[in-house]
Amino acid sequence: EVHIVSDSNADVSGKTTFREVLTNDYWGRPMNSESSHKSWRPLTILSFRWLQTTWSGRCTLLTTHRIVNALANAAAGESVSILAVQLFESGGMWSSSSLLLLRCLVKLLFCLHPTHVEVTANAANRPHLFAVLVAVVLCDPRLSIFMVLLLQILGLMCSETFLFQMPAVVITQLLITFRKKYFSSQKNDTITNNDNEEEDLANSKNNLRSLMDESLFGPCIVKRT
């Protein structure tokens, strides 16, 4: 956190240009420098910079940064709860109250997990919060190609750790897609079976009506002839 509030951090304090922010690492060193940590996180640095220049006079700076971290953690928890419904909801078999309970439990477990609490409490860990938030949103298989590419770029600009989350994102997308297709096919089979049963019932009624007509009016037609 000292790195964020230090006046020596030119990228955060606004003493460097936007181009320099894009070419420096997380600690303000040029990426091509031998002393650079190679942690490229320009989008997170710009969020620090915006807060530093906009909100520093309204409350203590670290408090402002921690509030933003808490909001990012809450948004990630909400996104994870929506993702949990897509993963575990079984073709309409769960009631609305059960789904609501599932979402609440997932949000509590995610947001109050000791690891997540520790990351949120330290303002300097915001890159990881942003990377997780973008990765969870990216798990939605309904996203267009444009949105997928945009989120991937944003995730990489938040933290390089986003790259290691991509395998989990791809696996989650495949699981959600498979479950939706599976339960959709089951639903179609159920509808088809119901239609066949209704058709069979209608045919049975018609056959029964024909037999009744023959039994009632058949002798009269024979006698008349």
C-alpha cells in the first residue's frame, strides 16, 4: 500500500504520460529495465491514478482504495453466484427460493473467504481482484466474440495472473454449454413424448367413438336394408 500513496510513484501520482503508464511495470519501472518485475498492469495503475487525483481530498486515500477493493470483491461475488446458478441449475428442477439460497451461500463463501478478505483489505492487491472479476464475467458462454476479445484484453491489462485463469474459464464455458444442451435435449424429448401420448389418446378416443357408433347404429342400418 505504501507503493500506492507514495509521491515517488509517478505513474499513480499523475506525473507521467499515458504512454509511459503503458510501458512501465506495476512499480513504475520501464518494462525493458533489468530491475523491472515484468508485472504489466496498466489498467489497475490508471484506477489508482484516477482515485489519487479525484477523491484524495474527500477521505483518506487508503480508505478510498479499500472501498473500491470491497466493491470489486462484491461484484466478483455476485458474478460467481450467477455463475453457480448456471452450473448447478438442473433444467428448471430447482425452485426460485432454492436458487436464491444457492446464490446467497455462494456469495457469502466467496466474499468472506479468508484469502479473499486478505486480498481485499490490501489496496495494492487490486490487480488480482480485477483479474478475477473479468475472468468470472468471461465464463458466460453467451458473450459475443467481440466481448470475449475485449474482456481478454482488459483482463491482461489488469494483471498478468489473468492469463493463468484462462484454462478454468474455458472449462467452465464448456460445462455450462454442455449442461444447457443436455437439459434442452431432455426437455425436447419430454415434449415429444407428451405430444405422442396426446396423439395416442386422441386416436384411442376416435376408435372408441367409431366402435360405439357401429354398435348403436349398425343394427338399425341392417334392419332398414
